[in-house]
Amino acid sequence: MKLIITAWDWLYLSAFGGGLILTLLTTPLCKRLAVKLDFMDRPADNHKGHAKATPLLGGLAMFTAWLICIGIGLGLAEKMELLQPYLNGLKSVFLPLLSIVIGALLAVVLGLIDDKYALKAGTKFLGQFIVAAIAVTFGKIQIGLFLTSPVLVWCISVFWIMLLMNSINFFDNMDGLAVGTIAVAMGLFAVVAGLNQQYFIAVFAALCCGVCCGFWVYNTTPASIFMGDSGSHFLGYLAAVTAAGVTFFSQESSATRLPVLMPLFILALPLFDTAMVVIIRTCNKKPFWIGDHNHISHRFVKMGMSRKRAVMLVHLLALTIGIGVLPILWGTPATAGIIVAQTILLLLVITALQFFAEKKD
């Protein structure tokens, strides 16, 4: 069987490489800027367990690289022979794309303000709502789920973006954990979009994956820079927008409607972790937005793993679940049903192991 690499595949690789290289360049600059501006995360102010003050402008580094890549891509689009048949369509989505970029900028700014001044929960949620509303209203980000009510679709779509922004914010509790998980998710979104011939969404996802991988180099244990709330908001926003943009269900190729669940499975670990910590904090009569050590990564450490190995295990689980659900796209109803059941059982096994270890302690 001969492997054929198409022109689009090269474009995906170029987007990934561009995001990777530019983030490798912008991150050291933002590290120096963070030290100058005293944008630092100090051990006494957090629960991440690091030993020294660490720069907090990782979100700005990723956003800057991402924005430059988008600008370069749009500038080169008219000169690329491959894109000539798609230029009219590209121009027609310019305003939605601009709205998505503005939403990303506001997400980063909101996170930066929170990193510096520790916003109250209500103010933070209001800011997230505004960011999500801009993306849904003007960026045309919609989670349809076969619903016909525009109001209901709007509300679900806004909730989805806010959910991901908060989930990744909660999930960013160990070096490299959140950015590596989102890198895996973006890679899988790029694969699904490419298989469905959603070329521009695939390029977008590949770019986001490259940005994550570039920052991952500096954020892995021991992290020399943190993404901060600006980074977690940015990555959560991108994950939500990308997942909404990929078409998972197709009447031509999908045997069931189960493919609409794929974003939940690809992002299962941060979403599942968020649900668990919210339940635990609520049962303990604590505000669900206050950080603690009840996350899946912390529980793996309680089981005897080092923090680095706990993070690696989470990434492997994310990749395993994401690759495992890909056949839902084209599988028979029986195949899709078995895969969904298997994924749910895997999450239940992970939960059982975590809570068993906690009881042993």
C-alpha cells in the first residue's frame, strides 16, 4: 500500500510547523517580559507545588504565535495555487474568523487580568460569558445537536465555550498537563476534519496543535514558564471553537448519530475531571472554583507516581480514548455502540482506581 501525501497534507504540516516554531520563539520573549513586569506565580500563592517563582505569560506567548500564523496564512492565501478555488469561500468567512480572533484576544486579556489581580468568580464568569457570546453570535460557532430552536442552540453553544474555558483552567494543575492534553485533542480534531475534507478547519486545528507543542517544550517538568489563566482560557476557548467547527456527523458516511459525542470523548479527561472535582468540592461544602488536590493528576500521585509520570499517564489516556473513538465516524451502529460503552467503562475504571487509592491512604 503506497502512502500518498497530498498538497493539503503539506499545508497541515506547514500550519503545525509554523505554530510550533513561532511559539518556540515567542515563549522565551514572554518569559523575559513576565520577569520585567513581575507577572510571576509564586509558591505561596498557588497549589501547583513548584519551588520557585515562575513567569506567567505563557498564554500571551501562545496567542501571539497563533495570531502571527493566522495573519501570515491569510496574507499568503491569494498566492497559493492550492487555495484559488476556495478564495471566495475564505473571504465569506473572514468576519466570523475575525470574531473568533477577537474572542481569543478577550479570553487572553481576561486571563491576564485574573493572573495579576485575582478576579472574583462572578466577574470572571461574566467575562467568559461575553467572550463566548461574541464567538457564538458573530463567529457563528454553533453546537446544533439536531436541535431546531435557535435560542437553545445559542445557549448550548455559549455554555460549551464557558465549560471548556473553565475545564482547562481547572485542569492546569501540573507542569505540561493541560497543554499536552489539548495538543492531543487538537491533533485528533485535525485528523477528523481532514478525513471529512474540512480543509480549513483541519489547518486551524493543526496550527493550534503546533502552538501547544511549542509551548509544551517550556512547560514540561520542570516548567520554566506557566500558561496562567490567560493560557488556560485561550486553550479552552480554542478547543471549544475547534470542536464546534468540525463536522463529526455526516448523513453520507455516519451510520448513527453517535459521532456527535466525539468531542466529549476527545476532551473526556478534562471534562470528566472537572465534573468530579465540582462534585467533590460541593459535597465538601466548598466553592467549586477554589483549587484543591482532588484532580485526576493528584490522585495518580497519591497512587505512588511521580508528578511527571502522572502527567504522562494522563496524556496517554487522552490519546488512547481519542484514537479509540475514531471508528465511530464510519462504524456500524453495533461498532459505535460498543466503542461508546468501552470508553465509558474505561473512565469508570480510572475513577475506581483513583478512589480506591484514596481510601488506602
